[in-house]
Amino acid sequence: MSEYQPPTALPRDFLNREDVRTAIAAHDFGTVFRLARAEAGISYSKIAAECEIKPERVGVLARGCGSVTTFEKIARIADALHIPGHMLGLAPREWESARLTDHARTAPARTMPATRDGEDTVRRREFFMTSAGAGLAVSLPELARVKTGHRIGPAVPGQLRERTARLRRLDDILGGGDTYRVYLGEYQATKSLVRDASSTEETRRAMLSVLAEQAQQAGWAAYDGGKHSDASSLYEDSYRAAADAGDTALAGNALAFLAYQKVSGDRQAGVEIALLSCRTAGPTAPSGVRALLHERLAWAYAVAGCARETEAALAAAEAALREHDGAPQPDWVAWVDLDELQIMTGRCWTELHRPLRAVPVLDAVLARYDDTHARDKSLYLSWLADSYLSAGEIEQAASTVGRALELSAGVASVRPRQRLAPTLRQLSVHRELPVVAEILDRAAA
């Protein structure tokens, strides 16, 4: 670890200020530079020299014009100002190894709405975010020895994959607004290792496979947080890394993610990409992978209005899930089970405007679906509400929307409210019903 202390290193108490933490979390470096000069006495010329930015550019940023978006420049600013990596969504910097115990004191503040129905949800998210930060700090030493320019040993890809699996569990509880920077930081750190460190060809392929997996997780969090352009870019990066690694299962899943995103705007293109995802993974892919990809193909068909093809894809997914060959499954398909398939089945029949087929399936499976998975359950309830509306069950639809609103309160995901918006509009014509009026007022508040 370098002992160099740059003249632009920000004091601990400065980093702990709420306005500074907020600016750092938003990558608003112009505000950081301006506050650093006004409050910490650090000149723009020093900032420019240490950050390797032109002095006039620092001034322009400080006036609120432009932004810094490249990983290399963000990392350089982090080192120059001694901003801990976790505050920026980066892996911890080399100079942090002696400061790991400071992590909790400088963790970014979370500002989350607490509503009558959302207090438990907010507390749960705060607990898991705190636990996530602690988990990141604890797991650092095993990888801290891998430095830029050094050789990556054969054990490192496995360590990174295990770490990725642990972090993936955050998605069970938190929305992409909370997890995106964590996942993106992991991806960027691994990308730097692949680029700058040496290894055997076998280890390099294994690292590329991990990189593809991390890019997919970061892409999913971006999508869930409403950053659709970032999501597409990460899915495409994932596909290239998986193809270079020779990992056809991950390459197929990258295409499935792209199809899932594409189908809402271009239905035919979504179907074509989903079909390609199944072909890319191939018939020898692990059964869980084949089940997942056929589920997503079924969804693409349903959105495109192809009922027969939807049913065939769902049947293929079920057949894959019912295989019991004992073969190991990748962690990234661990959540795919028969209940998940039932949810997708109900979603597809809702999309195809077949409420008599959708309601019984969704009603049964969601009755046993844990409220802990608040984002996902609120989303799935939105499809159940849609089917109730299609069946003319207005009061039941309103009640289901109300439950979805309760669960989604405080969840950092744009998708539940986006999904519920058209349902609320349809309900608005029935405002004369007391239960509908109550739900509409609650949604507006």
C-alpha cells in the first residue's frame, strides 16, 4: 500500500457531512470540488493536478456544468481525494486496507420514505444495507493481495464467484436503487483485474466468466433502478465476456436479459433474441439454465400475443425443472423453481388476457410467497390485479393493488409503481366504489 498522502485528501469529518455524502453518492464531483475549496481550503489547481483534470475543467464542473462518468477518472478522483471506494460504488482502494474499520463511520446515509405501511420495509432495507457493507469489508482481505500488474492465481476466480453469489442475495431484499453501485463496483474491479493482471489462459477464461456474471447482476440492478441504457450496455458487455470465456450458458442468459428489456418496445425483436438465447445456451446447458431461458422465451411470446408458443415454452421450462439428474446448477439460477414457474405462468396468461387461467395460479402461489421479497411480490400482485380487472372483479383488483402498494413502500425500484400505474388509471373510472377511492387516495399520497 502506498503511504503517499495527497494534498487533496479530504478530512474524515468533511466526508461524513450529509451534503458531501449525497454529492459523492450521486457522482456529483462538481459539488464535491466546490465544497472542498470552500469548506476544506483545497484549491482547484491542486484538485486538477492530483485528479489529472485540466484546471478549467475543474472550474466548469464546480459551476454545475458537465459530469464525470468514466471508471478510470472516477477511480482517479477517489484516490486523489481519498474517498473510500464504497462511497462511490467502487471496490475499496489500495490505500484503504489500513482503514477498513472506518467503513461504518463513512457509509453513505440512506434517505428512505417511512409511511404508515412501509416502516417495516424501510427498517428491513436499512438492516440489510448495513449488513451488506459489513460483509464487503469482511471479505476484502482474501482478494486484497491481488494487485494491478501481479499474477492472478487459479483460486481467485472461485473466490470472486463466491463473493458474487453472496452479494446476489441482496437482490432478494433490496431494489436496484440500493444495489446498483455495489454490483457495478464489483464488475469494474474485476474488469480492472482482467485487464491489468496476468494469468494462465484457463484462469483468464474463468475470470471472464465471473465478469460476465457480475455484468448481468449490475445490469439487472440498473434495469430495476430505471437506468435502462446502463442495463443494455452491461448486458452487451456480459455477452461479449461470456462469449470470450466460452461460457454458453451465461452468453445465453445475457441475451435473455436483453430480450426481456427489448420486448416491451419491439415485440418481434424480443422474441427473436429470446429464441437466440435458448439456442446459444443449447440443450446441454444445466437444467436450471434451460428452465430460466424458456421462461423468458414464454414471456416474450406472451407479450407478442402468441398463446400457443407461450404454452409450449412454459412446458419446456417445466420439463427442464423436473429433471433430477443431480448435475450442479450455477448460483445465478438458484431462484428458479416450480413456484417461480407458476408465477411466470400466471403473468403470461395475464398478458394474454386470459384471467380465468391466470387468477387461480397467481392467487395460489402468492398466498405462500414470503413478504420479505417485497419488490417481487408487489410486482407479481400487479399482474394478479390486472387479471381481476379483466375479469370484472373491481373490488378485488383494488384490494390487490392496495397490498402491492404496501409492499413496495420504501423499495428502491421503479418497477412496482410503473407496473401499477396503468391499473390505477383503469381503476379511476370506478372511484364511486369506496375501496377504489381509498386505494386511489393512498396511491396519490
